Amino acid sequence: MEGAELAGKILSTWLTLVLGFILLPSVFGVSLGISEIYMKILVKTLEWATIRIEKGTPKESILKNSASVGIIQRDESPMEKGLSGLRGRDFELSDVFYFSKKGLEAIVEDEVTQRFSSEELVSWNLLTRTNVNFQYISLRLTMVWVLGVIVRYCVLLPLRVTLAFIGISLLVIGTTLVGQLPDSSLKNWLSELVHLTCCRICVRSLSGTIHYHNKQYRPQKGGICVANHTSPIDVLILTTDGCYAMVGQVHGGLMGIIQRAMVKACPHVWFERSEMKDRHLVTKRLKEHIADKKKLPILIFPEGTCINNTSVMMFKKGSFEIGGTIHPVAIKYNPQFGDAFWNSSKYNMVSYLLMMTSWAIVCDVWYMPPMTREEGEDAVQFANRVKSAIAIQGGLTELPWDGGLKRAKVKDTLKEEQQKNYSKMIVGNGSVS
Amino acid sequence: MGSQASTLLRNEELEEIEKETGLSHCQITRLYRRFNDFQGIPELAINPVGNWIINAFFPEGEDQVNFRGFLQTLAHFRTIKDNEKSKDVNGPEPLNSRSNELHFISHDELLKVLCMMVRVHISDEQLGSIADRTIQEADQRGDSVLDKVDVEQKMSIRFLH
């Protein structure tokens, strides 16, 4: 009996603390500064760890372990330059070597496949999951690591799970309740309040620290917000600072419940699986949505899949055919504190939630000036222009490759294009001597 | 992860490979990850001679290649400077041959490679005449085949340390 009473007391104290320090401030969008203190301690600890690791490993292996430098020096020159000589000149045996060399280099190191696995860290951040090339250094470091494990799994994880549970429940209950009200500005205001509060709670459940830049460019109603995609968390990160109408497929299970509740309070755009395949239908519905200037801006991720946040891959043109104003947003995570990337083709949702045991999720969000399609620019060119802008702002590499290559093979047409270009080069001047 | 390659190959084997190929432990670790799906690399898939390169890794007549064979093949293409340091490998050589012996490039082989690089965009007769001309120009012995060509600049891969 005594044990049960004690457990009850601890639980109620715990919940009161959570309520007071986290939930209430979330409603008002206020921060008590607890996370800031946590982050400062964390940063100091990681700096100390980095210094110890550097002292402990011999000089040569530090250079060799450098993840940011590639393993080989690649020749990045395009086909015309690589096949030395003037355009339209004839075939030379060395041309074969150009292609062979490119092929071999691609085997050792290529631009695409590395984007579908988590970014390698320059120095270890005391998480086992990122321990790729680092070895045992000293007892003190190991002790700190053990302490870190205890803190993360025994203190932070229960807290985070509690918060996530509360956040999601509040979202479902809150939006259902608000959905009962008749359409009015009160309803919209309440719906925004519920969405924002629950998103803030969920972000705190990940120990998220987000810096928003250029808030004056925050997406406006009637516009389309596009951003680079790294993880499902992206949605949370953006909706903590503003309300968006989300676009996506209807899911089953818990996601489905959340989706159905949310759409009662505020017009999100959910599609059935069959409807997603009909591009015209999708475009039509989105056009209708943005035509209504009172509706919230749509949130779209044109890459169509999660990329590991080191680069921006091809933007699908569908989002750019709808018209309207595009508000680009760049999101860059700091991988030192926790990795948010989810490769859904390799890892399932449960292993992804392991992310809740990392130190924190730290990221920067840059809002950018709105862009519209110019005269004579087609959707693909517009998409590429927006993609470049986002890549430059976020400090990411820009790639023309399709993110869908995570799952699918590359199209044969691309190979044929290479062959065609090469053929033009060797018989371009119309004659073969 | 980094430890997988080390556990797959015993320490002695690892040392032997390091001596044979001149690749460092860290490079071998990274290459192990590449080995696991080197047939699914997009940049290789769009390369006109991509399939030919992949086939080069498989020993005669076999349809499987192990990690060690993979490394040995790659190591052939290190620069002469690196290879001199390791002293074990006979320097880089054209992809046309997979052994250290002299290999002759025949007219048919050349035609085959040309076909791969251009596919349907150039007619067969044109391809035939390109191949003839190339061999004529390069052929110094007059026996209609080409000798091993010095390809250090064009074919070697510069491994960084």
C-alpha cells in the first residue's frame, strides 16, 4: 500500500512540474529558459569531449577520419571538357577512359547514394549510433558517455514520452472540440491556438531548439510554402511558428485519427490514395484552396521524400504548376545534437522514434522572400530556381537527381541522353574522316 | 558501420589486403560500404559503359565477386605514385585487360565498346569506319591490334589520404 501511495505521489508531483514548467508556457508561447540552460551544458560537454578525442587519437588518423573530405579526388569536369579537345572532333581511344574513370570514381564515391544515409559527423557526439570510426580514448570519456546514456534514457526519455503523449492527445481532443463550433473568426483563432500549443509541446518533447530567421517573410494566407524535406519532424518545426494547411495522403491508424481530428478545426487538404495518382485532381483542389485568400498557406515538400539534409534534390514540378505565390523556407538541422533524418525504406517508424533519445534536435529555419513564376518560365525552371534559392540559404548542396532514387532505379532515358550527347560530339560536324 | 568490415575480414587478411592494395584501414572501411550496393549507383547506371565496368569486377565466368576481389580490382587504378609506394602492384593498366599481362585490343572489342557509348545514335557503318580509322592511326606494328596504352593520367583514381 505504501509503495502504491508513494508512486502516486511521485506521479502527481511529476505531472504538476510538467504542467507548470512546460505545458502552461507552451500555451502562451513563452520559454522559461530551461532548455537554454540544458543546451549550454550540452555544448560545453561536447566541446570537452571533442578536445579529449583529438588529444587521444594520433594525428594521421584524425585526417583520415575526416568525413567531410571525400575518399578520392574526383574529376568534376563535364563531358565536353573531360574529353579534351575541341567540339565536334572525332573519336579517340582515350574517350573510353574518360567514361571508365567516371564509372570507377562513381563506384568509390558518388553524389547520390550518400544522401540517403545520415550525415557523418566530424567529431563524435557521445551517441552510440554515430560511433562509426571512433575508438576507445580514455576512462573519463567513457564515464561521460555512460552518464549521457543514463540521462538520456532514464531522465529525458520518460519526460519526452509523457510530453508527446500529452501533446498528441490535446491535439486530437482540442481540434475535435473546436470543430464543433460554427465557422467564425473565434473558431479560427481557437484552432490556431490549439495547433500552436500542441506543436510547441511536441517540439519540447524532442528537446527541440529552433531558430527562426527573417520572420518578416513568414508565409502568408493564400500562398504556398515549400521547404526541403529531411524528416516528418519538419512539419512540427514549421507549424510551431505559424499555422499551415497540410497536404498529404490519408493514413490509417494513429496518423489517421490525428488527421481526421485536425481537419475538423481547420481546412487541411487530405487525399485518398487513389486520388493522389490523379495529378489534375490534386492540382485542382490545391488551386481552389489558395484561391480562397482566407485559408491558411499550404505546406508542400517538393522533393517528395526525405533527404539527409546535406543537399537539396530535384523539386517535383507539380507544386509549381498550381500558381500563386511561393514562399520558400530552408531548414537546416545541426547533426551534432541529434539526427532527425528518416530513411523510411530502410528503417521503420519505431527505430525512427529512437531519435527521441538523442540529445536534442537543433535546427535553423530561414524564411525567404516570396517568389512567383516569371514570364516565359516553365514549371521546371521555376522549380529549379526556388530549389537553388533554398540550397544557397541553407548552405546545402544542390543536386539535379531525383530523391525517388532512394527506392527506384534510375530511368534509362538518362543513360540514353548521355549516349546521345556523346554521339553528337564525335560526329557533330557531320562527317567521319 | 565501421566495425563490420573488420569483423568480416580477419586481422591477418586485412593486413594482407592493406599490403597488396596499398589502401589504408579507413579507406577499406569506407569501400566496404560501397561494395554492398555498387550495382545500384545512379551515376554508374547512366554511364554508357557502366555495365561493362561492373562486369570487369567479376572474375572470368563467375557471377559473384567477394570484397577482396573488389578491392584488388579498384587498387589497380591507383596512381603510379601510390602504387610505387606499395611496390606490390604493377601500376595501373587499361580497363581492357584485367590481368597484368599484355593485352591486345582487337577491332571487335573496340567496336563493342563504341556501341555501348553511342547505342542507336550512330549507324553501324559509321561506327565501323570510326573503329577502322582509330586502329589504323594507333597501330604501329601493322598487325591490326593495339598494344597496351599508357593511361596513367586518364585512368587512375586519386585516393586522398
